[in-house]
Amino acid sequence: MKIDRRCFLSLVIGGAVGTTLTPVPWKLTDDIAIWSQNWPWTPVPEDGPSKYENTVCAMCQGGCGITVRKIKQRAVKIEGMSGHPVNKGSVCPMGISSLQYLYGPSRVKSPMKRTGKRGEGKWEKISWDDAIAEVSDKLKELRNQEEPHKVACTADSDRNTVGYLFDRFLAAYGSPNFIRTPSSEDANELALYLAQGRNATVGWDIENADFILSFGVPLMDSPDSAGRMFSAYSALDEKAELVQIEPRLSDTAAQSKRWIPAKPGTEGVLALGLAHVIVKDKLYDSDFVKNYSSGFEDSEDEDGNTRKGFKSLLEDYSPASVAETTGIDKAKIITLARDFAGAGRPLAICGRPIVQGSVDEALAIHALNALVGNINKKGGMVAIPEPDYLGWSEMQRDETASKGRQQPRIDGAGTDRFPNARHLLHRLPEEINSAGDKAPLQVLLVAGGNPLYTIPDTEAAKKAFDRIPFIVSFSPFMDETAEYADLILPNHHFLERYEDIPTPRGYAKPVTGLARPVVDPQHDTMHTGDAVISIAKNMDEFIREAFPWDDYRDFLEQTFSDRWKSLEKEVYSVRKDFTPADWEDAFDTPSKKYEFYPTSRQMPPDSERDRLPACRPLEIPGDGDSKELPLLFVPYVSVRIAEGAIANPPFMTKTVDDTVIKEGEVFVEINPETAKENDLSEGDSAVLKTSSAEARVRVHLFEGIMPGLVAMPAGLGHTAFSDYISGKGENAYSLLEAVSDPASGLNTGWGSRASLSRA
Amino acid sequence: MAKKAQHTATKRYGMVIDLDKCTGCGACMVACYSENNVPFREDESDKMLSLNWIQVFKVDNQKPFPDTEVCYIPKPCMQCDGDHVGHPPCVSVCPAVATDYDQPTGIVSQISPRCFGCRYCMAACPYHARQFNWWDPVWPAEMKQYLNPDVSVRMRGVIEKCSFCYHRYQKARNKAYMEGRDEIPEDEYQTACAEACPVNAITFGDLLNDEHEVHKLSKGKNAFRLLERLNTNPKVYYTTTKDWVRRITDNYLENETPGDVEKARKAQKASH
């Protein structure tokens, strides 16, 4: 057909008129607009007067003061509380994100009883009365069978009232098994007890030190210390020097003035090497060493045998031999030792993440502080006494209780094998799995720690849990352990409850924080303190009488008595009367001095070891298998990833780089050199195999990690909580194996031999 | 005499971020999500679809172990002034006036109800500061409870970006007005990220006001901006003493120094 002018015009005009009149394009445009911007679906947050309330964050053990912004009854924002002595206004991402837990889908909304198989996720809601009765009946039954020692409890702290209530309950009930969840505090606390004779925690006066020698402490990488460290770090004198000993360029190492990568596990050896130089060059504080310490020189014991002193021990740690063990240049070791001893207020700190740590290593690093005479000094290492408000009030116990309490602990702590240790949660699977037909543990009360996620070798832990007939979780969230429990008695979220927070680990002044309810309980939950008191009230007379309080609030008020009002108002209290003891009275050891040779250290019967901290490179599982497992797997912690019991809320996962986690897969960091040797390149999918398990990972090349290592963040790979949290990455703890330090029993399994091959 | 209505002096709100101080903790990011109702998805490990108003990037000097160094670069919207003041790259291309340059403050706005999602601005922004809402935001369980009423929630199909917490400016301005003041003191208007930064690496204030810390810091010897030669004139400054960090923030030729670029830029401006 020929298109003439007339035809063309009629087509164009006809088309234009037609298009204008037909509703189709307009309807479509409208639909597109509606589809693309569904406005009525977006929430409109209710407005109202806003106010700010102070409390203390309990997401981790850091004890930071926070300010919660509220609109009417809603908590909408968390900010750092200015003027709080610990964090001085700073706050970490975990603290800010805690609102996602308060209102999030992983809360346990009421007491729940398992109906399906364990871990199947089938639950029945029950009333609080029934829940309390259920636990009490089970406990009564066990007690009637004269087996009260087959009950154990895990809690995050033995220095606050909730931990105290549990321990008191177990004492009245007749079980020795109060197990504090593991942390790096364990080795430090034990070393402090052995060398100084004090039942105290270690405080590092970082704020006032001018040379901080950190043996792999994740100062700025772990939420546990971040709040305090950030403010301390930004206030540090320009001239102050932070030295980080760590095989990986962590955020702390990146901020340090000197990053010294030592072969992992040899930190204790390095400490003794530095001590060697300090002693040889006579750079130590001779007043302290001569007058306030013992065991420095060789001596004679009661039987007339020669006892090797610390000085003689150091002969084996010459810079040349330490250089070989640690991989650090000899000259660097000597310079570091001289700089440390020559500084005005030097401070050596220890506390490896993930594990409890080696006592020898802690003793060696504490000894460095003793050598430079900074014990209980400004900018030094300070012994922080236990809270003064917690004390055992008179309690009558029946025979069952006394007998049960004297039974050996289920985790072996305090027994002949591990005489000095206090809490060994990681040994639970081993003890339970190796027991005969009769389960050694009948009831497990989990009031902290999420052990099914954090105990190394998750599979073994699960097997052990299968052999515990009755598991009760007090978690406010549906975590891995709660999911595997028989009964959940959900606690309030920390923004809904009172709870005293003990001095944060490493903080150099005794400070008590008080978390207080900022919002009303969102669900049918109960304070764990109230749950314990209610359970006790259901028990026999003696136990009932050991808990004379109406409820937890009443108990708390009585405990703090005249301090309560100001504590509730200020949310923290610093012990004003506290000054670190003078060297004259600082030490409560048998010699009343700082003991380089810890005489009260009890060694296991078959040990050939001397009591001196003769550090060796730490044992690594799979060590004999260097052909099959040529690499070394080390988990690392990051302040953007919640590393322990509580998982990353979505906000935190959002902050994590796509070279750490991407589309559900976790990346391991390896040096490009290691990648070349193993024929791997950036982004490759690979299988990481350790001595205990394997995992599918992806590869990220990073120059800042020592060749031969494979590093993975701890805290990913949760399987519980909610869809927003689970199924992202792999659980680093499941790739580890617990290693009980032969001398103390503490878990030192910080790494494992591994292989990495392309998937 | 009755009090005369006054126009307050023009401000140029800006930021100076000390890269030597930043530890990469991410508190700024999370504070921003919380303050600005930034949505999240079920799988936040799916980084392609993750939305951020401020993001902290990790860079390293590429030197072999153990001479490696890392640096973190927090990157909010650069709040560009543009080649001629008031013409940032995104504002020039927006067909809906959904993003505009606020003359009194210098803040580049993003008005979601006006935006129809053409994403021209996203393409025009050289800093990837803008992101698109492909899906409706969802707050599961009771999570709507924590939403901040000062910032409206964005719907799907629109662009969103950092606003320098403009709602906080509005509040501070209203407060000053009610109290009969013209000036907003530095501490009355701070962004959520600057406030949250635990090591005080982020300083925020009026770049034109010599009483504000940022005024001095932005003129410091080590202060610079990202992709400076594009003449976008950002109001977000960075400082670092490390040369390798400085070089990473622009596409320098092998023998080119930041100084050369600055000189060339000034010469070009003069001849314009």
C-alpha cells in the first residue's frame, strides 16, 4: 500500500486521538506508579514527646552506659551515655543494634515446653506457674534420689546477683556445678591468684599507660572491650605507644604504632624472651623485685632442695632462641624489651579472644608487669576486688545439700587433675560422652552463654546434650541452646529488666553498673532472678529458707541497701574508697610477696612440669598431621560481628564487608602467597578442613595476614534465632577443638591445623 | 522596637573525617540505620541489595606482609556544592526536583514522595552515594516499634541517600527560633554518625563559620576530598597523614601527585 499525505495524517492524528481517549496507557501508568511506590504499605511511626533514659547495656560484658531515646513507650534509639566512667559516651554497633533484639522475631514470647523431638522446633506455650512447677518437680525428684550433684548451671558471671542467686540455689540444693561461661578473664584471674594471692579480676589501667604492649588482645575488635577502649584510645596521649603482637593485621593492630606479628601460640615465649632481655640488661625495677617479690632468684624449699627461680628460667629464653620460636627478628625483640622497660608507664596486657587462655602465658605476661614494677600503680596492672555487696548470708543446709556440694564437679575443675581451675565448660562434652551408661548430668540450667553454639566442636557438644535428660534455657532469645532445650523460661530483654553489671573485664576501677527497665516487658517473660527465687520457693524447707526475698527486685534492693537509690538514679557507682593496695599489703600469697615462682600452684599428679611459667608454643589440634593439614586455622573477632552467645542482628550484618560475608557465604582470609601455594584466587569457593570438622567457605586474599594461616571471623553461622539471623556463614567454634591446658585445664584451643582446597 | 525578622547567614554544613583515627568499628553506620529508619532485608549478607546511607570501606596499601597497612574510609553522601554552587551532579539530572540543593545550608535533599525512581541521579553520582529501593521495606515482628518518627520511611521504587540528618537541623533551627536565637551552636546540630563515632573521627559543622571545628580542619594541610578533579566540590573532607591513603582516593596517574591535580584544577577554574 502506498502511503500518501492523507493516509499519513489520518494515521498520526487518528493514533493521537485514539491514544488520548483509550484508558489503557493511563491505567498502565497509574498501575506502574502504584506498583513502584506502594505508599500506604510503608509504616508511619507514631510521633510523640521524646525523652532520654539512661541504663547500662548488657548485650555483652563490656558494661557501657547507654542513653535510650524514647517516643512515648517506644525505644527508638540507643546512644552512648556521656559521663559514664567506662565508655565515656562512646557506643559500639552491637549496643546500638540491641533494639533489633528487643522488638525482633527471635524473642521467646512465653514459657515453652518441647513437644516434638529435641531441636525439632515444636513447642507448646505453657503458663509460668506450670513452667516453674515443671522445673521444681524435676529438681525435687533428683534430690529425693540423693543425686542433687547431677544438676549443673551455666551463667555469664559469678560476680553479679543473678549468678549469685544461681550459685546460692545450687549450694542450698546440693550441687557444686555452677559453671561460669568461659572468657579470657579465666587465665588472667588464675594467674593473678597464683602470683598475687588475690581472688580478684585483672584491671589494665590503659587510660594512664604510655606504652601498651598487647599480646593479641582484641582491644578494638571485640565488643567486650570496645566501648571502653574507643574512648580510652581517642583520649590517649599522642606520645603513648600501642604495640600489638598478633599474626593478623586486626583493627587493633592497624591502630597500633607497632604491629609485630608473632607465630600464633608463641606469645608466652615472646613475653619470657622480653623478660630475659630486661633482666639481662638490669632494666627491671630492683626495688620491687628485691623487696616485694619472691621466686626471682633460685632458692631452697622446705626440704632443702634447690628451687629454680624465675631468673634461671629465663636463661632458656635468649633472644636468639625466642626469635626462632616466634619468628620475630632478634634485634626487634631486644629493642621491644628495652623500649618497654624504658617507658615511663609501661603496661603488658594479655587476653586472647575465643578461649580461656593459657595460665603460663598469663603468668609470663603478668611477670613483665612485675619486672617493671607497675603492679597496682597508675597506668599499670591493678587487682580489682570482687564486688563488696555480694556476700553469703547465713544459710542452713541439710545433709543432702552438704553431701552433694562436696561431690567433684562435673567439669573437673578443682579436682586432682585440674586443681587450680574454677570453671571448665568446654570439658562438659568430654566428661558426659565418656561416662558409662548412667548419665553423669541429669539437669542442665542454661542461664547464659549459649553453649551449643560456643563450645568448640559443636557436634560433640550436641552428642553430650543428647545425654542430658532435662535441659532448661533461660534465654530471652531462641538461640541454639534454647532450641535444643526441653523447657524455656525466657528472661526479659535487658532493656526490660534490672540487673547489676559487674566491673567490665580489664577495667581498672571497681564500678558497678545497673541495667534498669526502660520499656515494659514486650512479652510474657520473667526475670531469671525471679524464676530462681520462685523455683527455690517450691523446694524443701532448707532451700526455701535460703531465699527469704519476695522477688528479685526486693532482693536487689536489700543487697544494695542504702546504695540502691543513688544506683538506680545514676545507673552506675564507682567505689570511691578504692585505691590499689600498696606493695606492702598487695599480696596475699604464702610469702606475702609477688611470687614469680607461684608456690600455691598445684600441679596435676602426673605432671613433670615445674610451677614456673615455662611457656612453650601452645598445642594445636592436628599438629601431627602437617601433611594432610598444612595450614593453620585461626578464628578472629571483629567489632562488627557479635562473636559469642548472641548472634549478629541484621544491622550488624549490614555493616560487614562483602569480603567477609556475601550471599550467605563466609570468606576466609589468606595471604596471597598461601593462595598461590594452594592454587586459589580471590573469591574462589573452597573447603576448609580442620582436625575436627569441615566447612564450605570462599577465599579472600589479604596481605595483612601471616602466610600459612587461614582466618575466619567468629560469630557467624548461627542456625537458630530467626530467618534474619540464621544461615549466614559458618560457625568458627564448630571447626575448633577444645584443648585443655595440661597444667590448668583451661581451654587453650584457639586454632587448629587445617587444609583449604578448591571446591 | 519589635524584633526584626532576620535571615540567618548562609551556612555550608560539612564534615571532616579523620582517616588516621577511624578504627572501622561501624558504629556510624548502625547509628545511621537506627536514626534514619534505613530498611534491612532478611538476608543482609546479600550485599548487592543492601542499603546504606553511610558505608565504611576497608582499603590496604597492597604491600606484602608484614608491611601491610589498612585504612577505613567512611563514605556518606558527599553533599556536593557542584561546579557552580547549587549544581551537584545529581540535582542537575533529576527530572522531578526530587533531589534539590538547599541554599541556606548547602544540604542536598532527597524527597521520596516526589521521586519516581528513574535513577538518573544514581548514575550521575560519582560517589555511589545513592541507592534504590527495589522492594518494600519490611520490619518483622514488633520492629516497627523502634522507627524514628522524625524521618519518614521510604517506599519501594525510590532513591534514598544520606541527608546529613536534616531532621536534626530542623529541630535545632526550631529550637533556636523559639528561643529567639539566630545562630545554631555547633553542638545543637550534629549528625547521628558524628555523634556516634566513638573515637571522634567525624567532625561536623558549618564550614563557613570559623567558630566551628570543621572550618579549621577542612583547611588543614592534610585535608582533601574524594575525586577532587571532578569539580563536584564535596562538603565532606577527609584528613590523613598517609600518602598511600591519599592516593587511593582519586585516580592518580603514576607520576601525578595530589598537589599537581590541585594546581591543574585551579588553573582550569581560572581560565573558565
